[in-house]
Amino acid sequence: MKKIIIVSNRLPLKVEKNEKSIVFTPTSGGLATGLKSIHESDNALWIGWPGVSKEELNETQVDQIQKSLREMNFKPVHLDNEQVENFYLGLSNKSIWPLFHYFKQNVVFDENQWNAYVQVNEQFAQAIIEEIKPGDTLWVHDYQLMLVPKLIRQKVPDVTIGFFLHIPFPSFEIFRIFPKRREILSGLIGADLIGFHTYDYERHFLSSVKRILHLEVNFNTINNEGREVVVNTFPMGIDFEKFQAVSKTHSEIDKSQYGEIRKQLSSHREHTNGKLILSIDRLDYTKGILNRIEAFEIFLQRFPEYHEKIRLVMVIVPSRSEVSHYKQLKKKTDESIGRVNGLFSTVNWTPIWYYYRSFEFNDLIDLYRECEIGMVTPLRDGMNLVAKEFLATKIDSKGILILSELAGASKELHHALLVNPFDTLSLSDAIHEAINMSDAEQVERNKPMRERIRRYDIHEWSKRFMKELGAISERVSEDQTVKIKSKEQNTILQSFNLAKNRLLLLDYDGTLTGFHVNHKKAIPSEKLLKTIKVLSENNSTNVVIISGRSSDFLEKHFGHLYIDLIAEHGHLIRTKGTSKWKEKNISSNDWMPHILPIMQQFADNTPGTFVEIKKNSLVWHYRKTDPELGIIKSEELKTILSSMISNEVHLMNGDKIIEIVSSSVNKGTAAVERLDSSNYDFILAAGDDITDEDMFHYLPPRAINIKVGLKDTVAKYRIVDPIAMVDFLEQLTHSF
């Protein structure tokens, strides 16, 4: 039975240790609620840190936690104090968190902390590998574990992997600052589906992938060396029905049964007949707490008629209090609130009620219900569920939400009073507007927003993500080509072993090695060279590298091996055991002087592009240029060249290249010539792009054709990427 594995930095429960036992208390956060139904389904497992360090536990307690959590379908990943300090408090929250929230000035990058981040991600990956099997589904969550998808893909390629980022993804200009930017992106695109709260974050991520990894992006799909990665938007919701139901229950409670916080709030209304503004945040510099206090102070200065009639209820939940930036923020917050209260307080009125603590769920509902105005104005926030919770409790649709346009929730809650949290004067105007808004307008604004968050709640969020992840898995499985797994590999190996005369026709770029931003640096690995050497030294095996590369490149990297080399898609051939290259007879290269100036002009006008002049072809490379500019200019160049070339030459649209080559010769004709020279009883051809389809077409039906990557093909078999292809070739050497 297929398994679903959920992975997050923290498990959705609180582990407490007393003298006699270990106590487990489930948490009620959004993620825990959204994934509860998935986790409680058959054959599901949740992996994460239990929240206590190794040093706090003895061996017996570790075993007890392991066993007890397993019974609840959880698996702990134990971290020591040093790992927590460097991985979580360090790299995750001193580097990634501030950078992704646009607080460049707060970013502290430390190489040791990065090493800890890598180590912990590898530790999580190992915990997953111990549980996961081909065909299973994995859903990884958030910025602490961005390397995990690739780590799993490398070890267990035949699983479906989803990843969701719960914080913003910054623009390319911000993200490029991060020293390990390539590693982060490479880790994430190990997934099949990557989810974000808003389209802005999705767009920023795709832009970084194009500009940093130089991968092809079509709409919301990344071509990762032939494997497709889908990127999409899934705005996270709340448990709307729970908040609404509890709010309704509280509305029916007799006054004598009010909780302490509700008594305080209702007392304010009785004595002032004024309104309450609610501000609830975790202590964090991204939440705009100081800006909010400043805006409220400006409001009190500009509108003195509201003194003793309006009050800001400010709830700040302690968080990361050991981190210096948070200590400073707490100090500044205390000072700002003290200053405002000192300036405006009277005998009967304090403008800001300040609570530095967390509240139980029922008290939280009372805060939402009793406060007419919700002020949710972060300087940057991935989503912000407080805004949605506030609206969910307004069962009569009365209440006013002031919402930062820099919170992810603003993309859904269009009818709120949207504000720029950095513009404190306008923010004070929004407070004034909210106080004076009629009941009719409040209802008109809130009804569509409440309907939105009711319809697209936390359960719908997780359901839609899993549905798309399942659809991706089905699309891959419905591919007409056969994915080479152990069974197919054994069948091919058996045919290889029985054969007396073997031919291997191997493309190079995208087949035996991945693409590189500098094509000259896409050189063969030591493992590949060793594998080709072992294969070529077998008297019954003839290895042919058949590539679009120049003869100079192939000579430099493969010339020392006893193999055939075919360069420029079949135009130049060097037979094994010889040092001389033979050129195919073609009618003429007279076209080259006419085409070269056009290509060179485009290279001059498009920074980062260049023209490669081969003996029988011209190639315009645009991998290094701005991705959008490269696409625009490539289409323009293709249009111009198509109107100029004759039937004697052929335009090939390759991976970030446009190549003009003689049409009389291609990989297919070159491959057939190899067949004519010997009677082969085993033929295997492997390639990744359109030029290799000629080879697959020309070879006899008995040939084993392998497509590397996920592009459309006539080949019978498919391998996911060049790494897997080299591994497959290495398996062939074990037959000798």
C-alpha cells in the first residue's frame, strides 16, 4: 500500500518531560489542522523534531518517545543543542528568515551554520529514506528543509515529492544576495510540485530559477534536465467552521460566565462607548509592530476627539527571545508603548492595553469578537492567518479589517482596508475610516471575504495540493515510454550479456552530463570516463559518442579512449584507433558567410550571448543572458533565419541554443553508417533532445532507444537524468 509521508521542522505536538513520564500534547496550529485528515489516513507518517534536545533525554526516554510517537504515526528526528542553535536559531532564522522577508540588514550568514543546515537536512532525509519506498508520496514543509527534496530524489527517484513554502519567496534581486542561492534552488527543484501562498512568490521563485540556475521555464513548469517541476499557488486557509462555531457559542454565553479578558473588554465599552482595535502578533520585526504603534500615536495627535473613546489592544506573543534582534525589538516595543501611554493617558483611560503573552483559544475568540477593528499590518508576511481568523469570528459580518498590502492574505481579502504599513500617516487615516464606517458598509465588505475563507479553508488547501500532486504522479505514470527500473534494467542487462557484438550510440550534452551556463565547462565526470573506458576495452562492445559538439571538444575529453567519436551531429567522424577526423561530403558551406553576420549582430545586441563557429555549423548560445530577453531574441532570430535559409541547411532549436547546420547530414544518417560497418546483435542509443530523435527513427526496431529526461519521444525507454544514465551504463560494466 502506498504511503504518504509529511515532513516538517517540528512535529504538531508538544513534548514535555517531567520526573516520571513524557507527556505529549497536540498543537492546534494551521498546519496541524490542515494535515490532520491526511495524517490520520491509512499508512501515513509525520516526521519532524519533537521539540526537546538530545541532551535533555536519556536513552530510556529516547526509546519511550520513539515508541509512543510511532503508535501515533509520528517519527522523531532528534537534534542536539548545537544543531538547534546553528540550524534553527542560526541559519534558518538569522539568515533565511530575514532575507526572505526583505530585511537584508538583519541577515547574518555563517559558514558553520550553513554546514549545520546541510547536516540537519541530510539527517531528515535519512529518516525519510528509512521509511519511503518507490511509489510513495512525500510532502515537505517550509524554509528549514529546503534541501530535502533533492536529497530524497537522488536516493529514491521513483517517489512523488511536494514542497510548500510558508513564508514569502523574495524577488530575484533580493534572493541573489544569499551565498548558497544555487544550493537552495537545486534543493527545492528536487520536488515534483512546489507550492506558494501567492502568485508573487511563485513568480519570484521562477525568475530566480531562470536567472540563477539558467533552467528553461514554460509558464509554471521548470524543465530540470528533462524532469518537469510544477510550481503553483495554494493560499493557505484556516479552520473557518471551528472559529465560527466557537464564536457563535460565545455569543450565547451569559455575562456572568465571561472569561477575564472578555470582562475587561466589555468593561471598556460600557464606560467609554468607544471602539477597540485589536493587534495580535508574534514578536517579530517583520510584523510592523513599531509602525503600528507610531500610526496609532499619529492618530491620537490628529484626532483628539477620540481620546478616552478608542483603545488599542496589543497582544504580542513571545518568540525567539534569545535572538538579539528580537531582544532589541522587545525593548523598543516596551519603550514605544510606554511613551504613547505616558503622553495620552488620563485617570480613566489608557490608550494601549499591552499583553506580552499567548492566549488560550477561547480567550483568543473573545479578543476577536469584542474588538470591532482588526489591525493586521505586517511589513512582510507569507500569508497571515490572524486576518482570516478575525473575519471568521464575525458571525454578523460586522467589523473592520485593516490589512497590510504586503501580507499574502491581501491577495484574497480585497475588501479590507488595504494599507502600506510603512506609510504611518495613511495608516492613521485608515484607523479613522474604520472607526466611522457604517454597519452596512462593514457587512458589504465582509460578506464576500467571509465566503472566500469559508470556501477555501485549511482543509481545501491541503486537499487541492494533494490532488495536484497526485495528478502529476499520474501524468508521469501514463507516459508511453517505459521508465527503466530494476525489472527493465535486468532485461536490458540480460540482452547485453547474451550479445556477441554490441553497439552503444551515446549523445553527450543532456545525456551523459548536465547542461552548464558555460558550455565549455560541461565536461565529463571521472565516473563517466571510467565507465566508458571499461565498456570500450571489451572486445565485443563498440562505444560511439555522437554529439553536436565540435571535434576539438570531443578530442580533448574523449580522444584518449578507444571509441568512435562523431562531432557536429554527424559531419565529422573519428574512428577508434585512429587520430584523423574524416569529414562527410556535403554540397557546400557557402551559406555560412551570409548567416554569421546576422548571428553576430544578435550576439552584439544581446549581452551574455555569443556565436560558436564550428566547421560545418553556426551556433548562437543564449544560456548566459537574461532569460526573458533570451527567449524574445531567440524567437526574433529564428524568424529572420527561417526567411533566409534554403533546403540545404537546417535550423535546430536546442537547449538555449539556435544552430544552423547542413540538412544532408544528421545523427540518424551517422548512426546508420555505424550499422553498416558490422553485424550488431545488441544496439543501444541514448539521447535527450530533438536531434537524437533522428537517431531513434533511423535505427532498426530491435534497437533499445533511451530518452534521457521527460521530453516527447519515439524512444521505448526513458531515464530521468544524466546521473541516472551514467549509473545505468556503469551497471553494464558489471557484466564483464
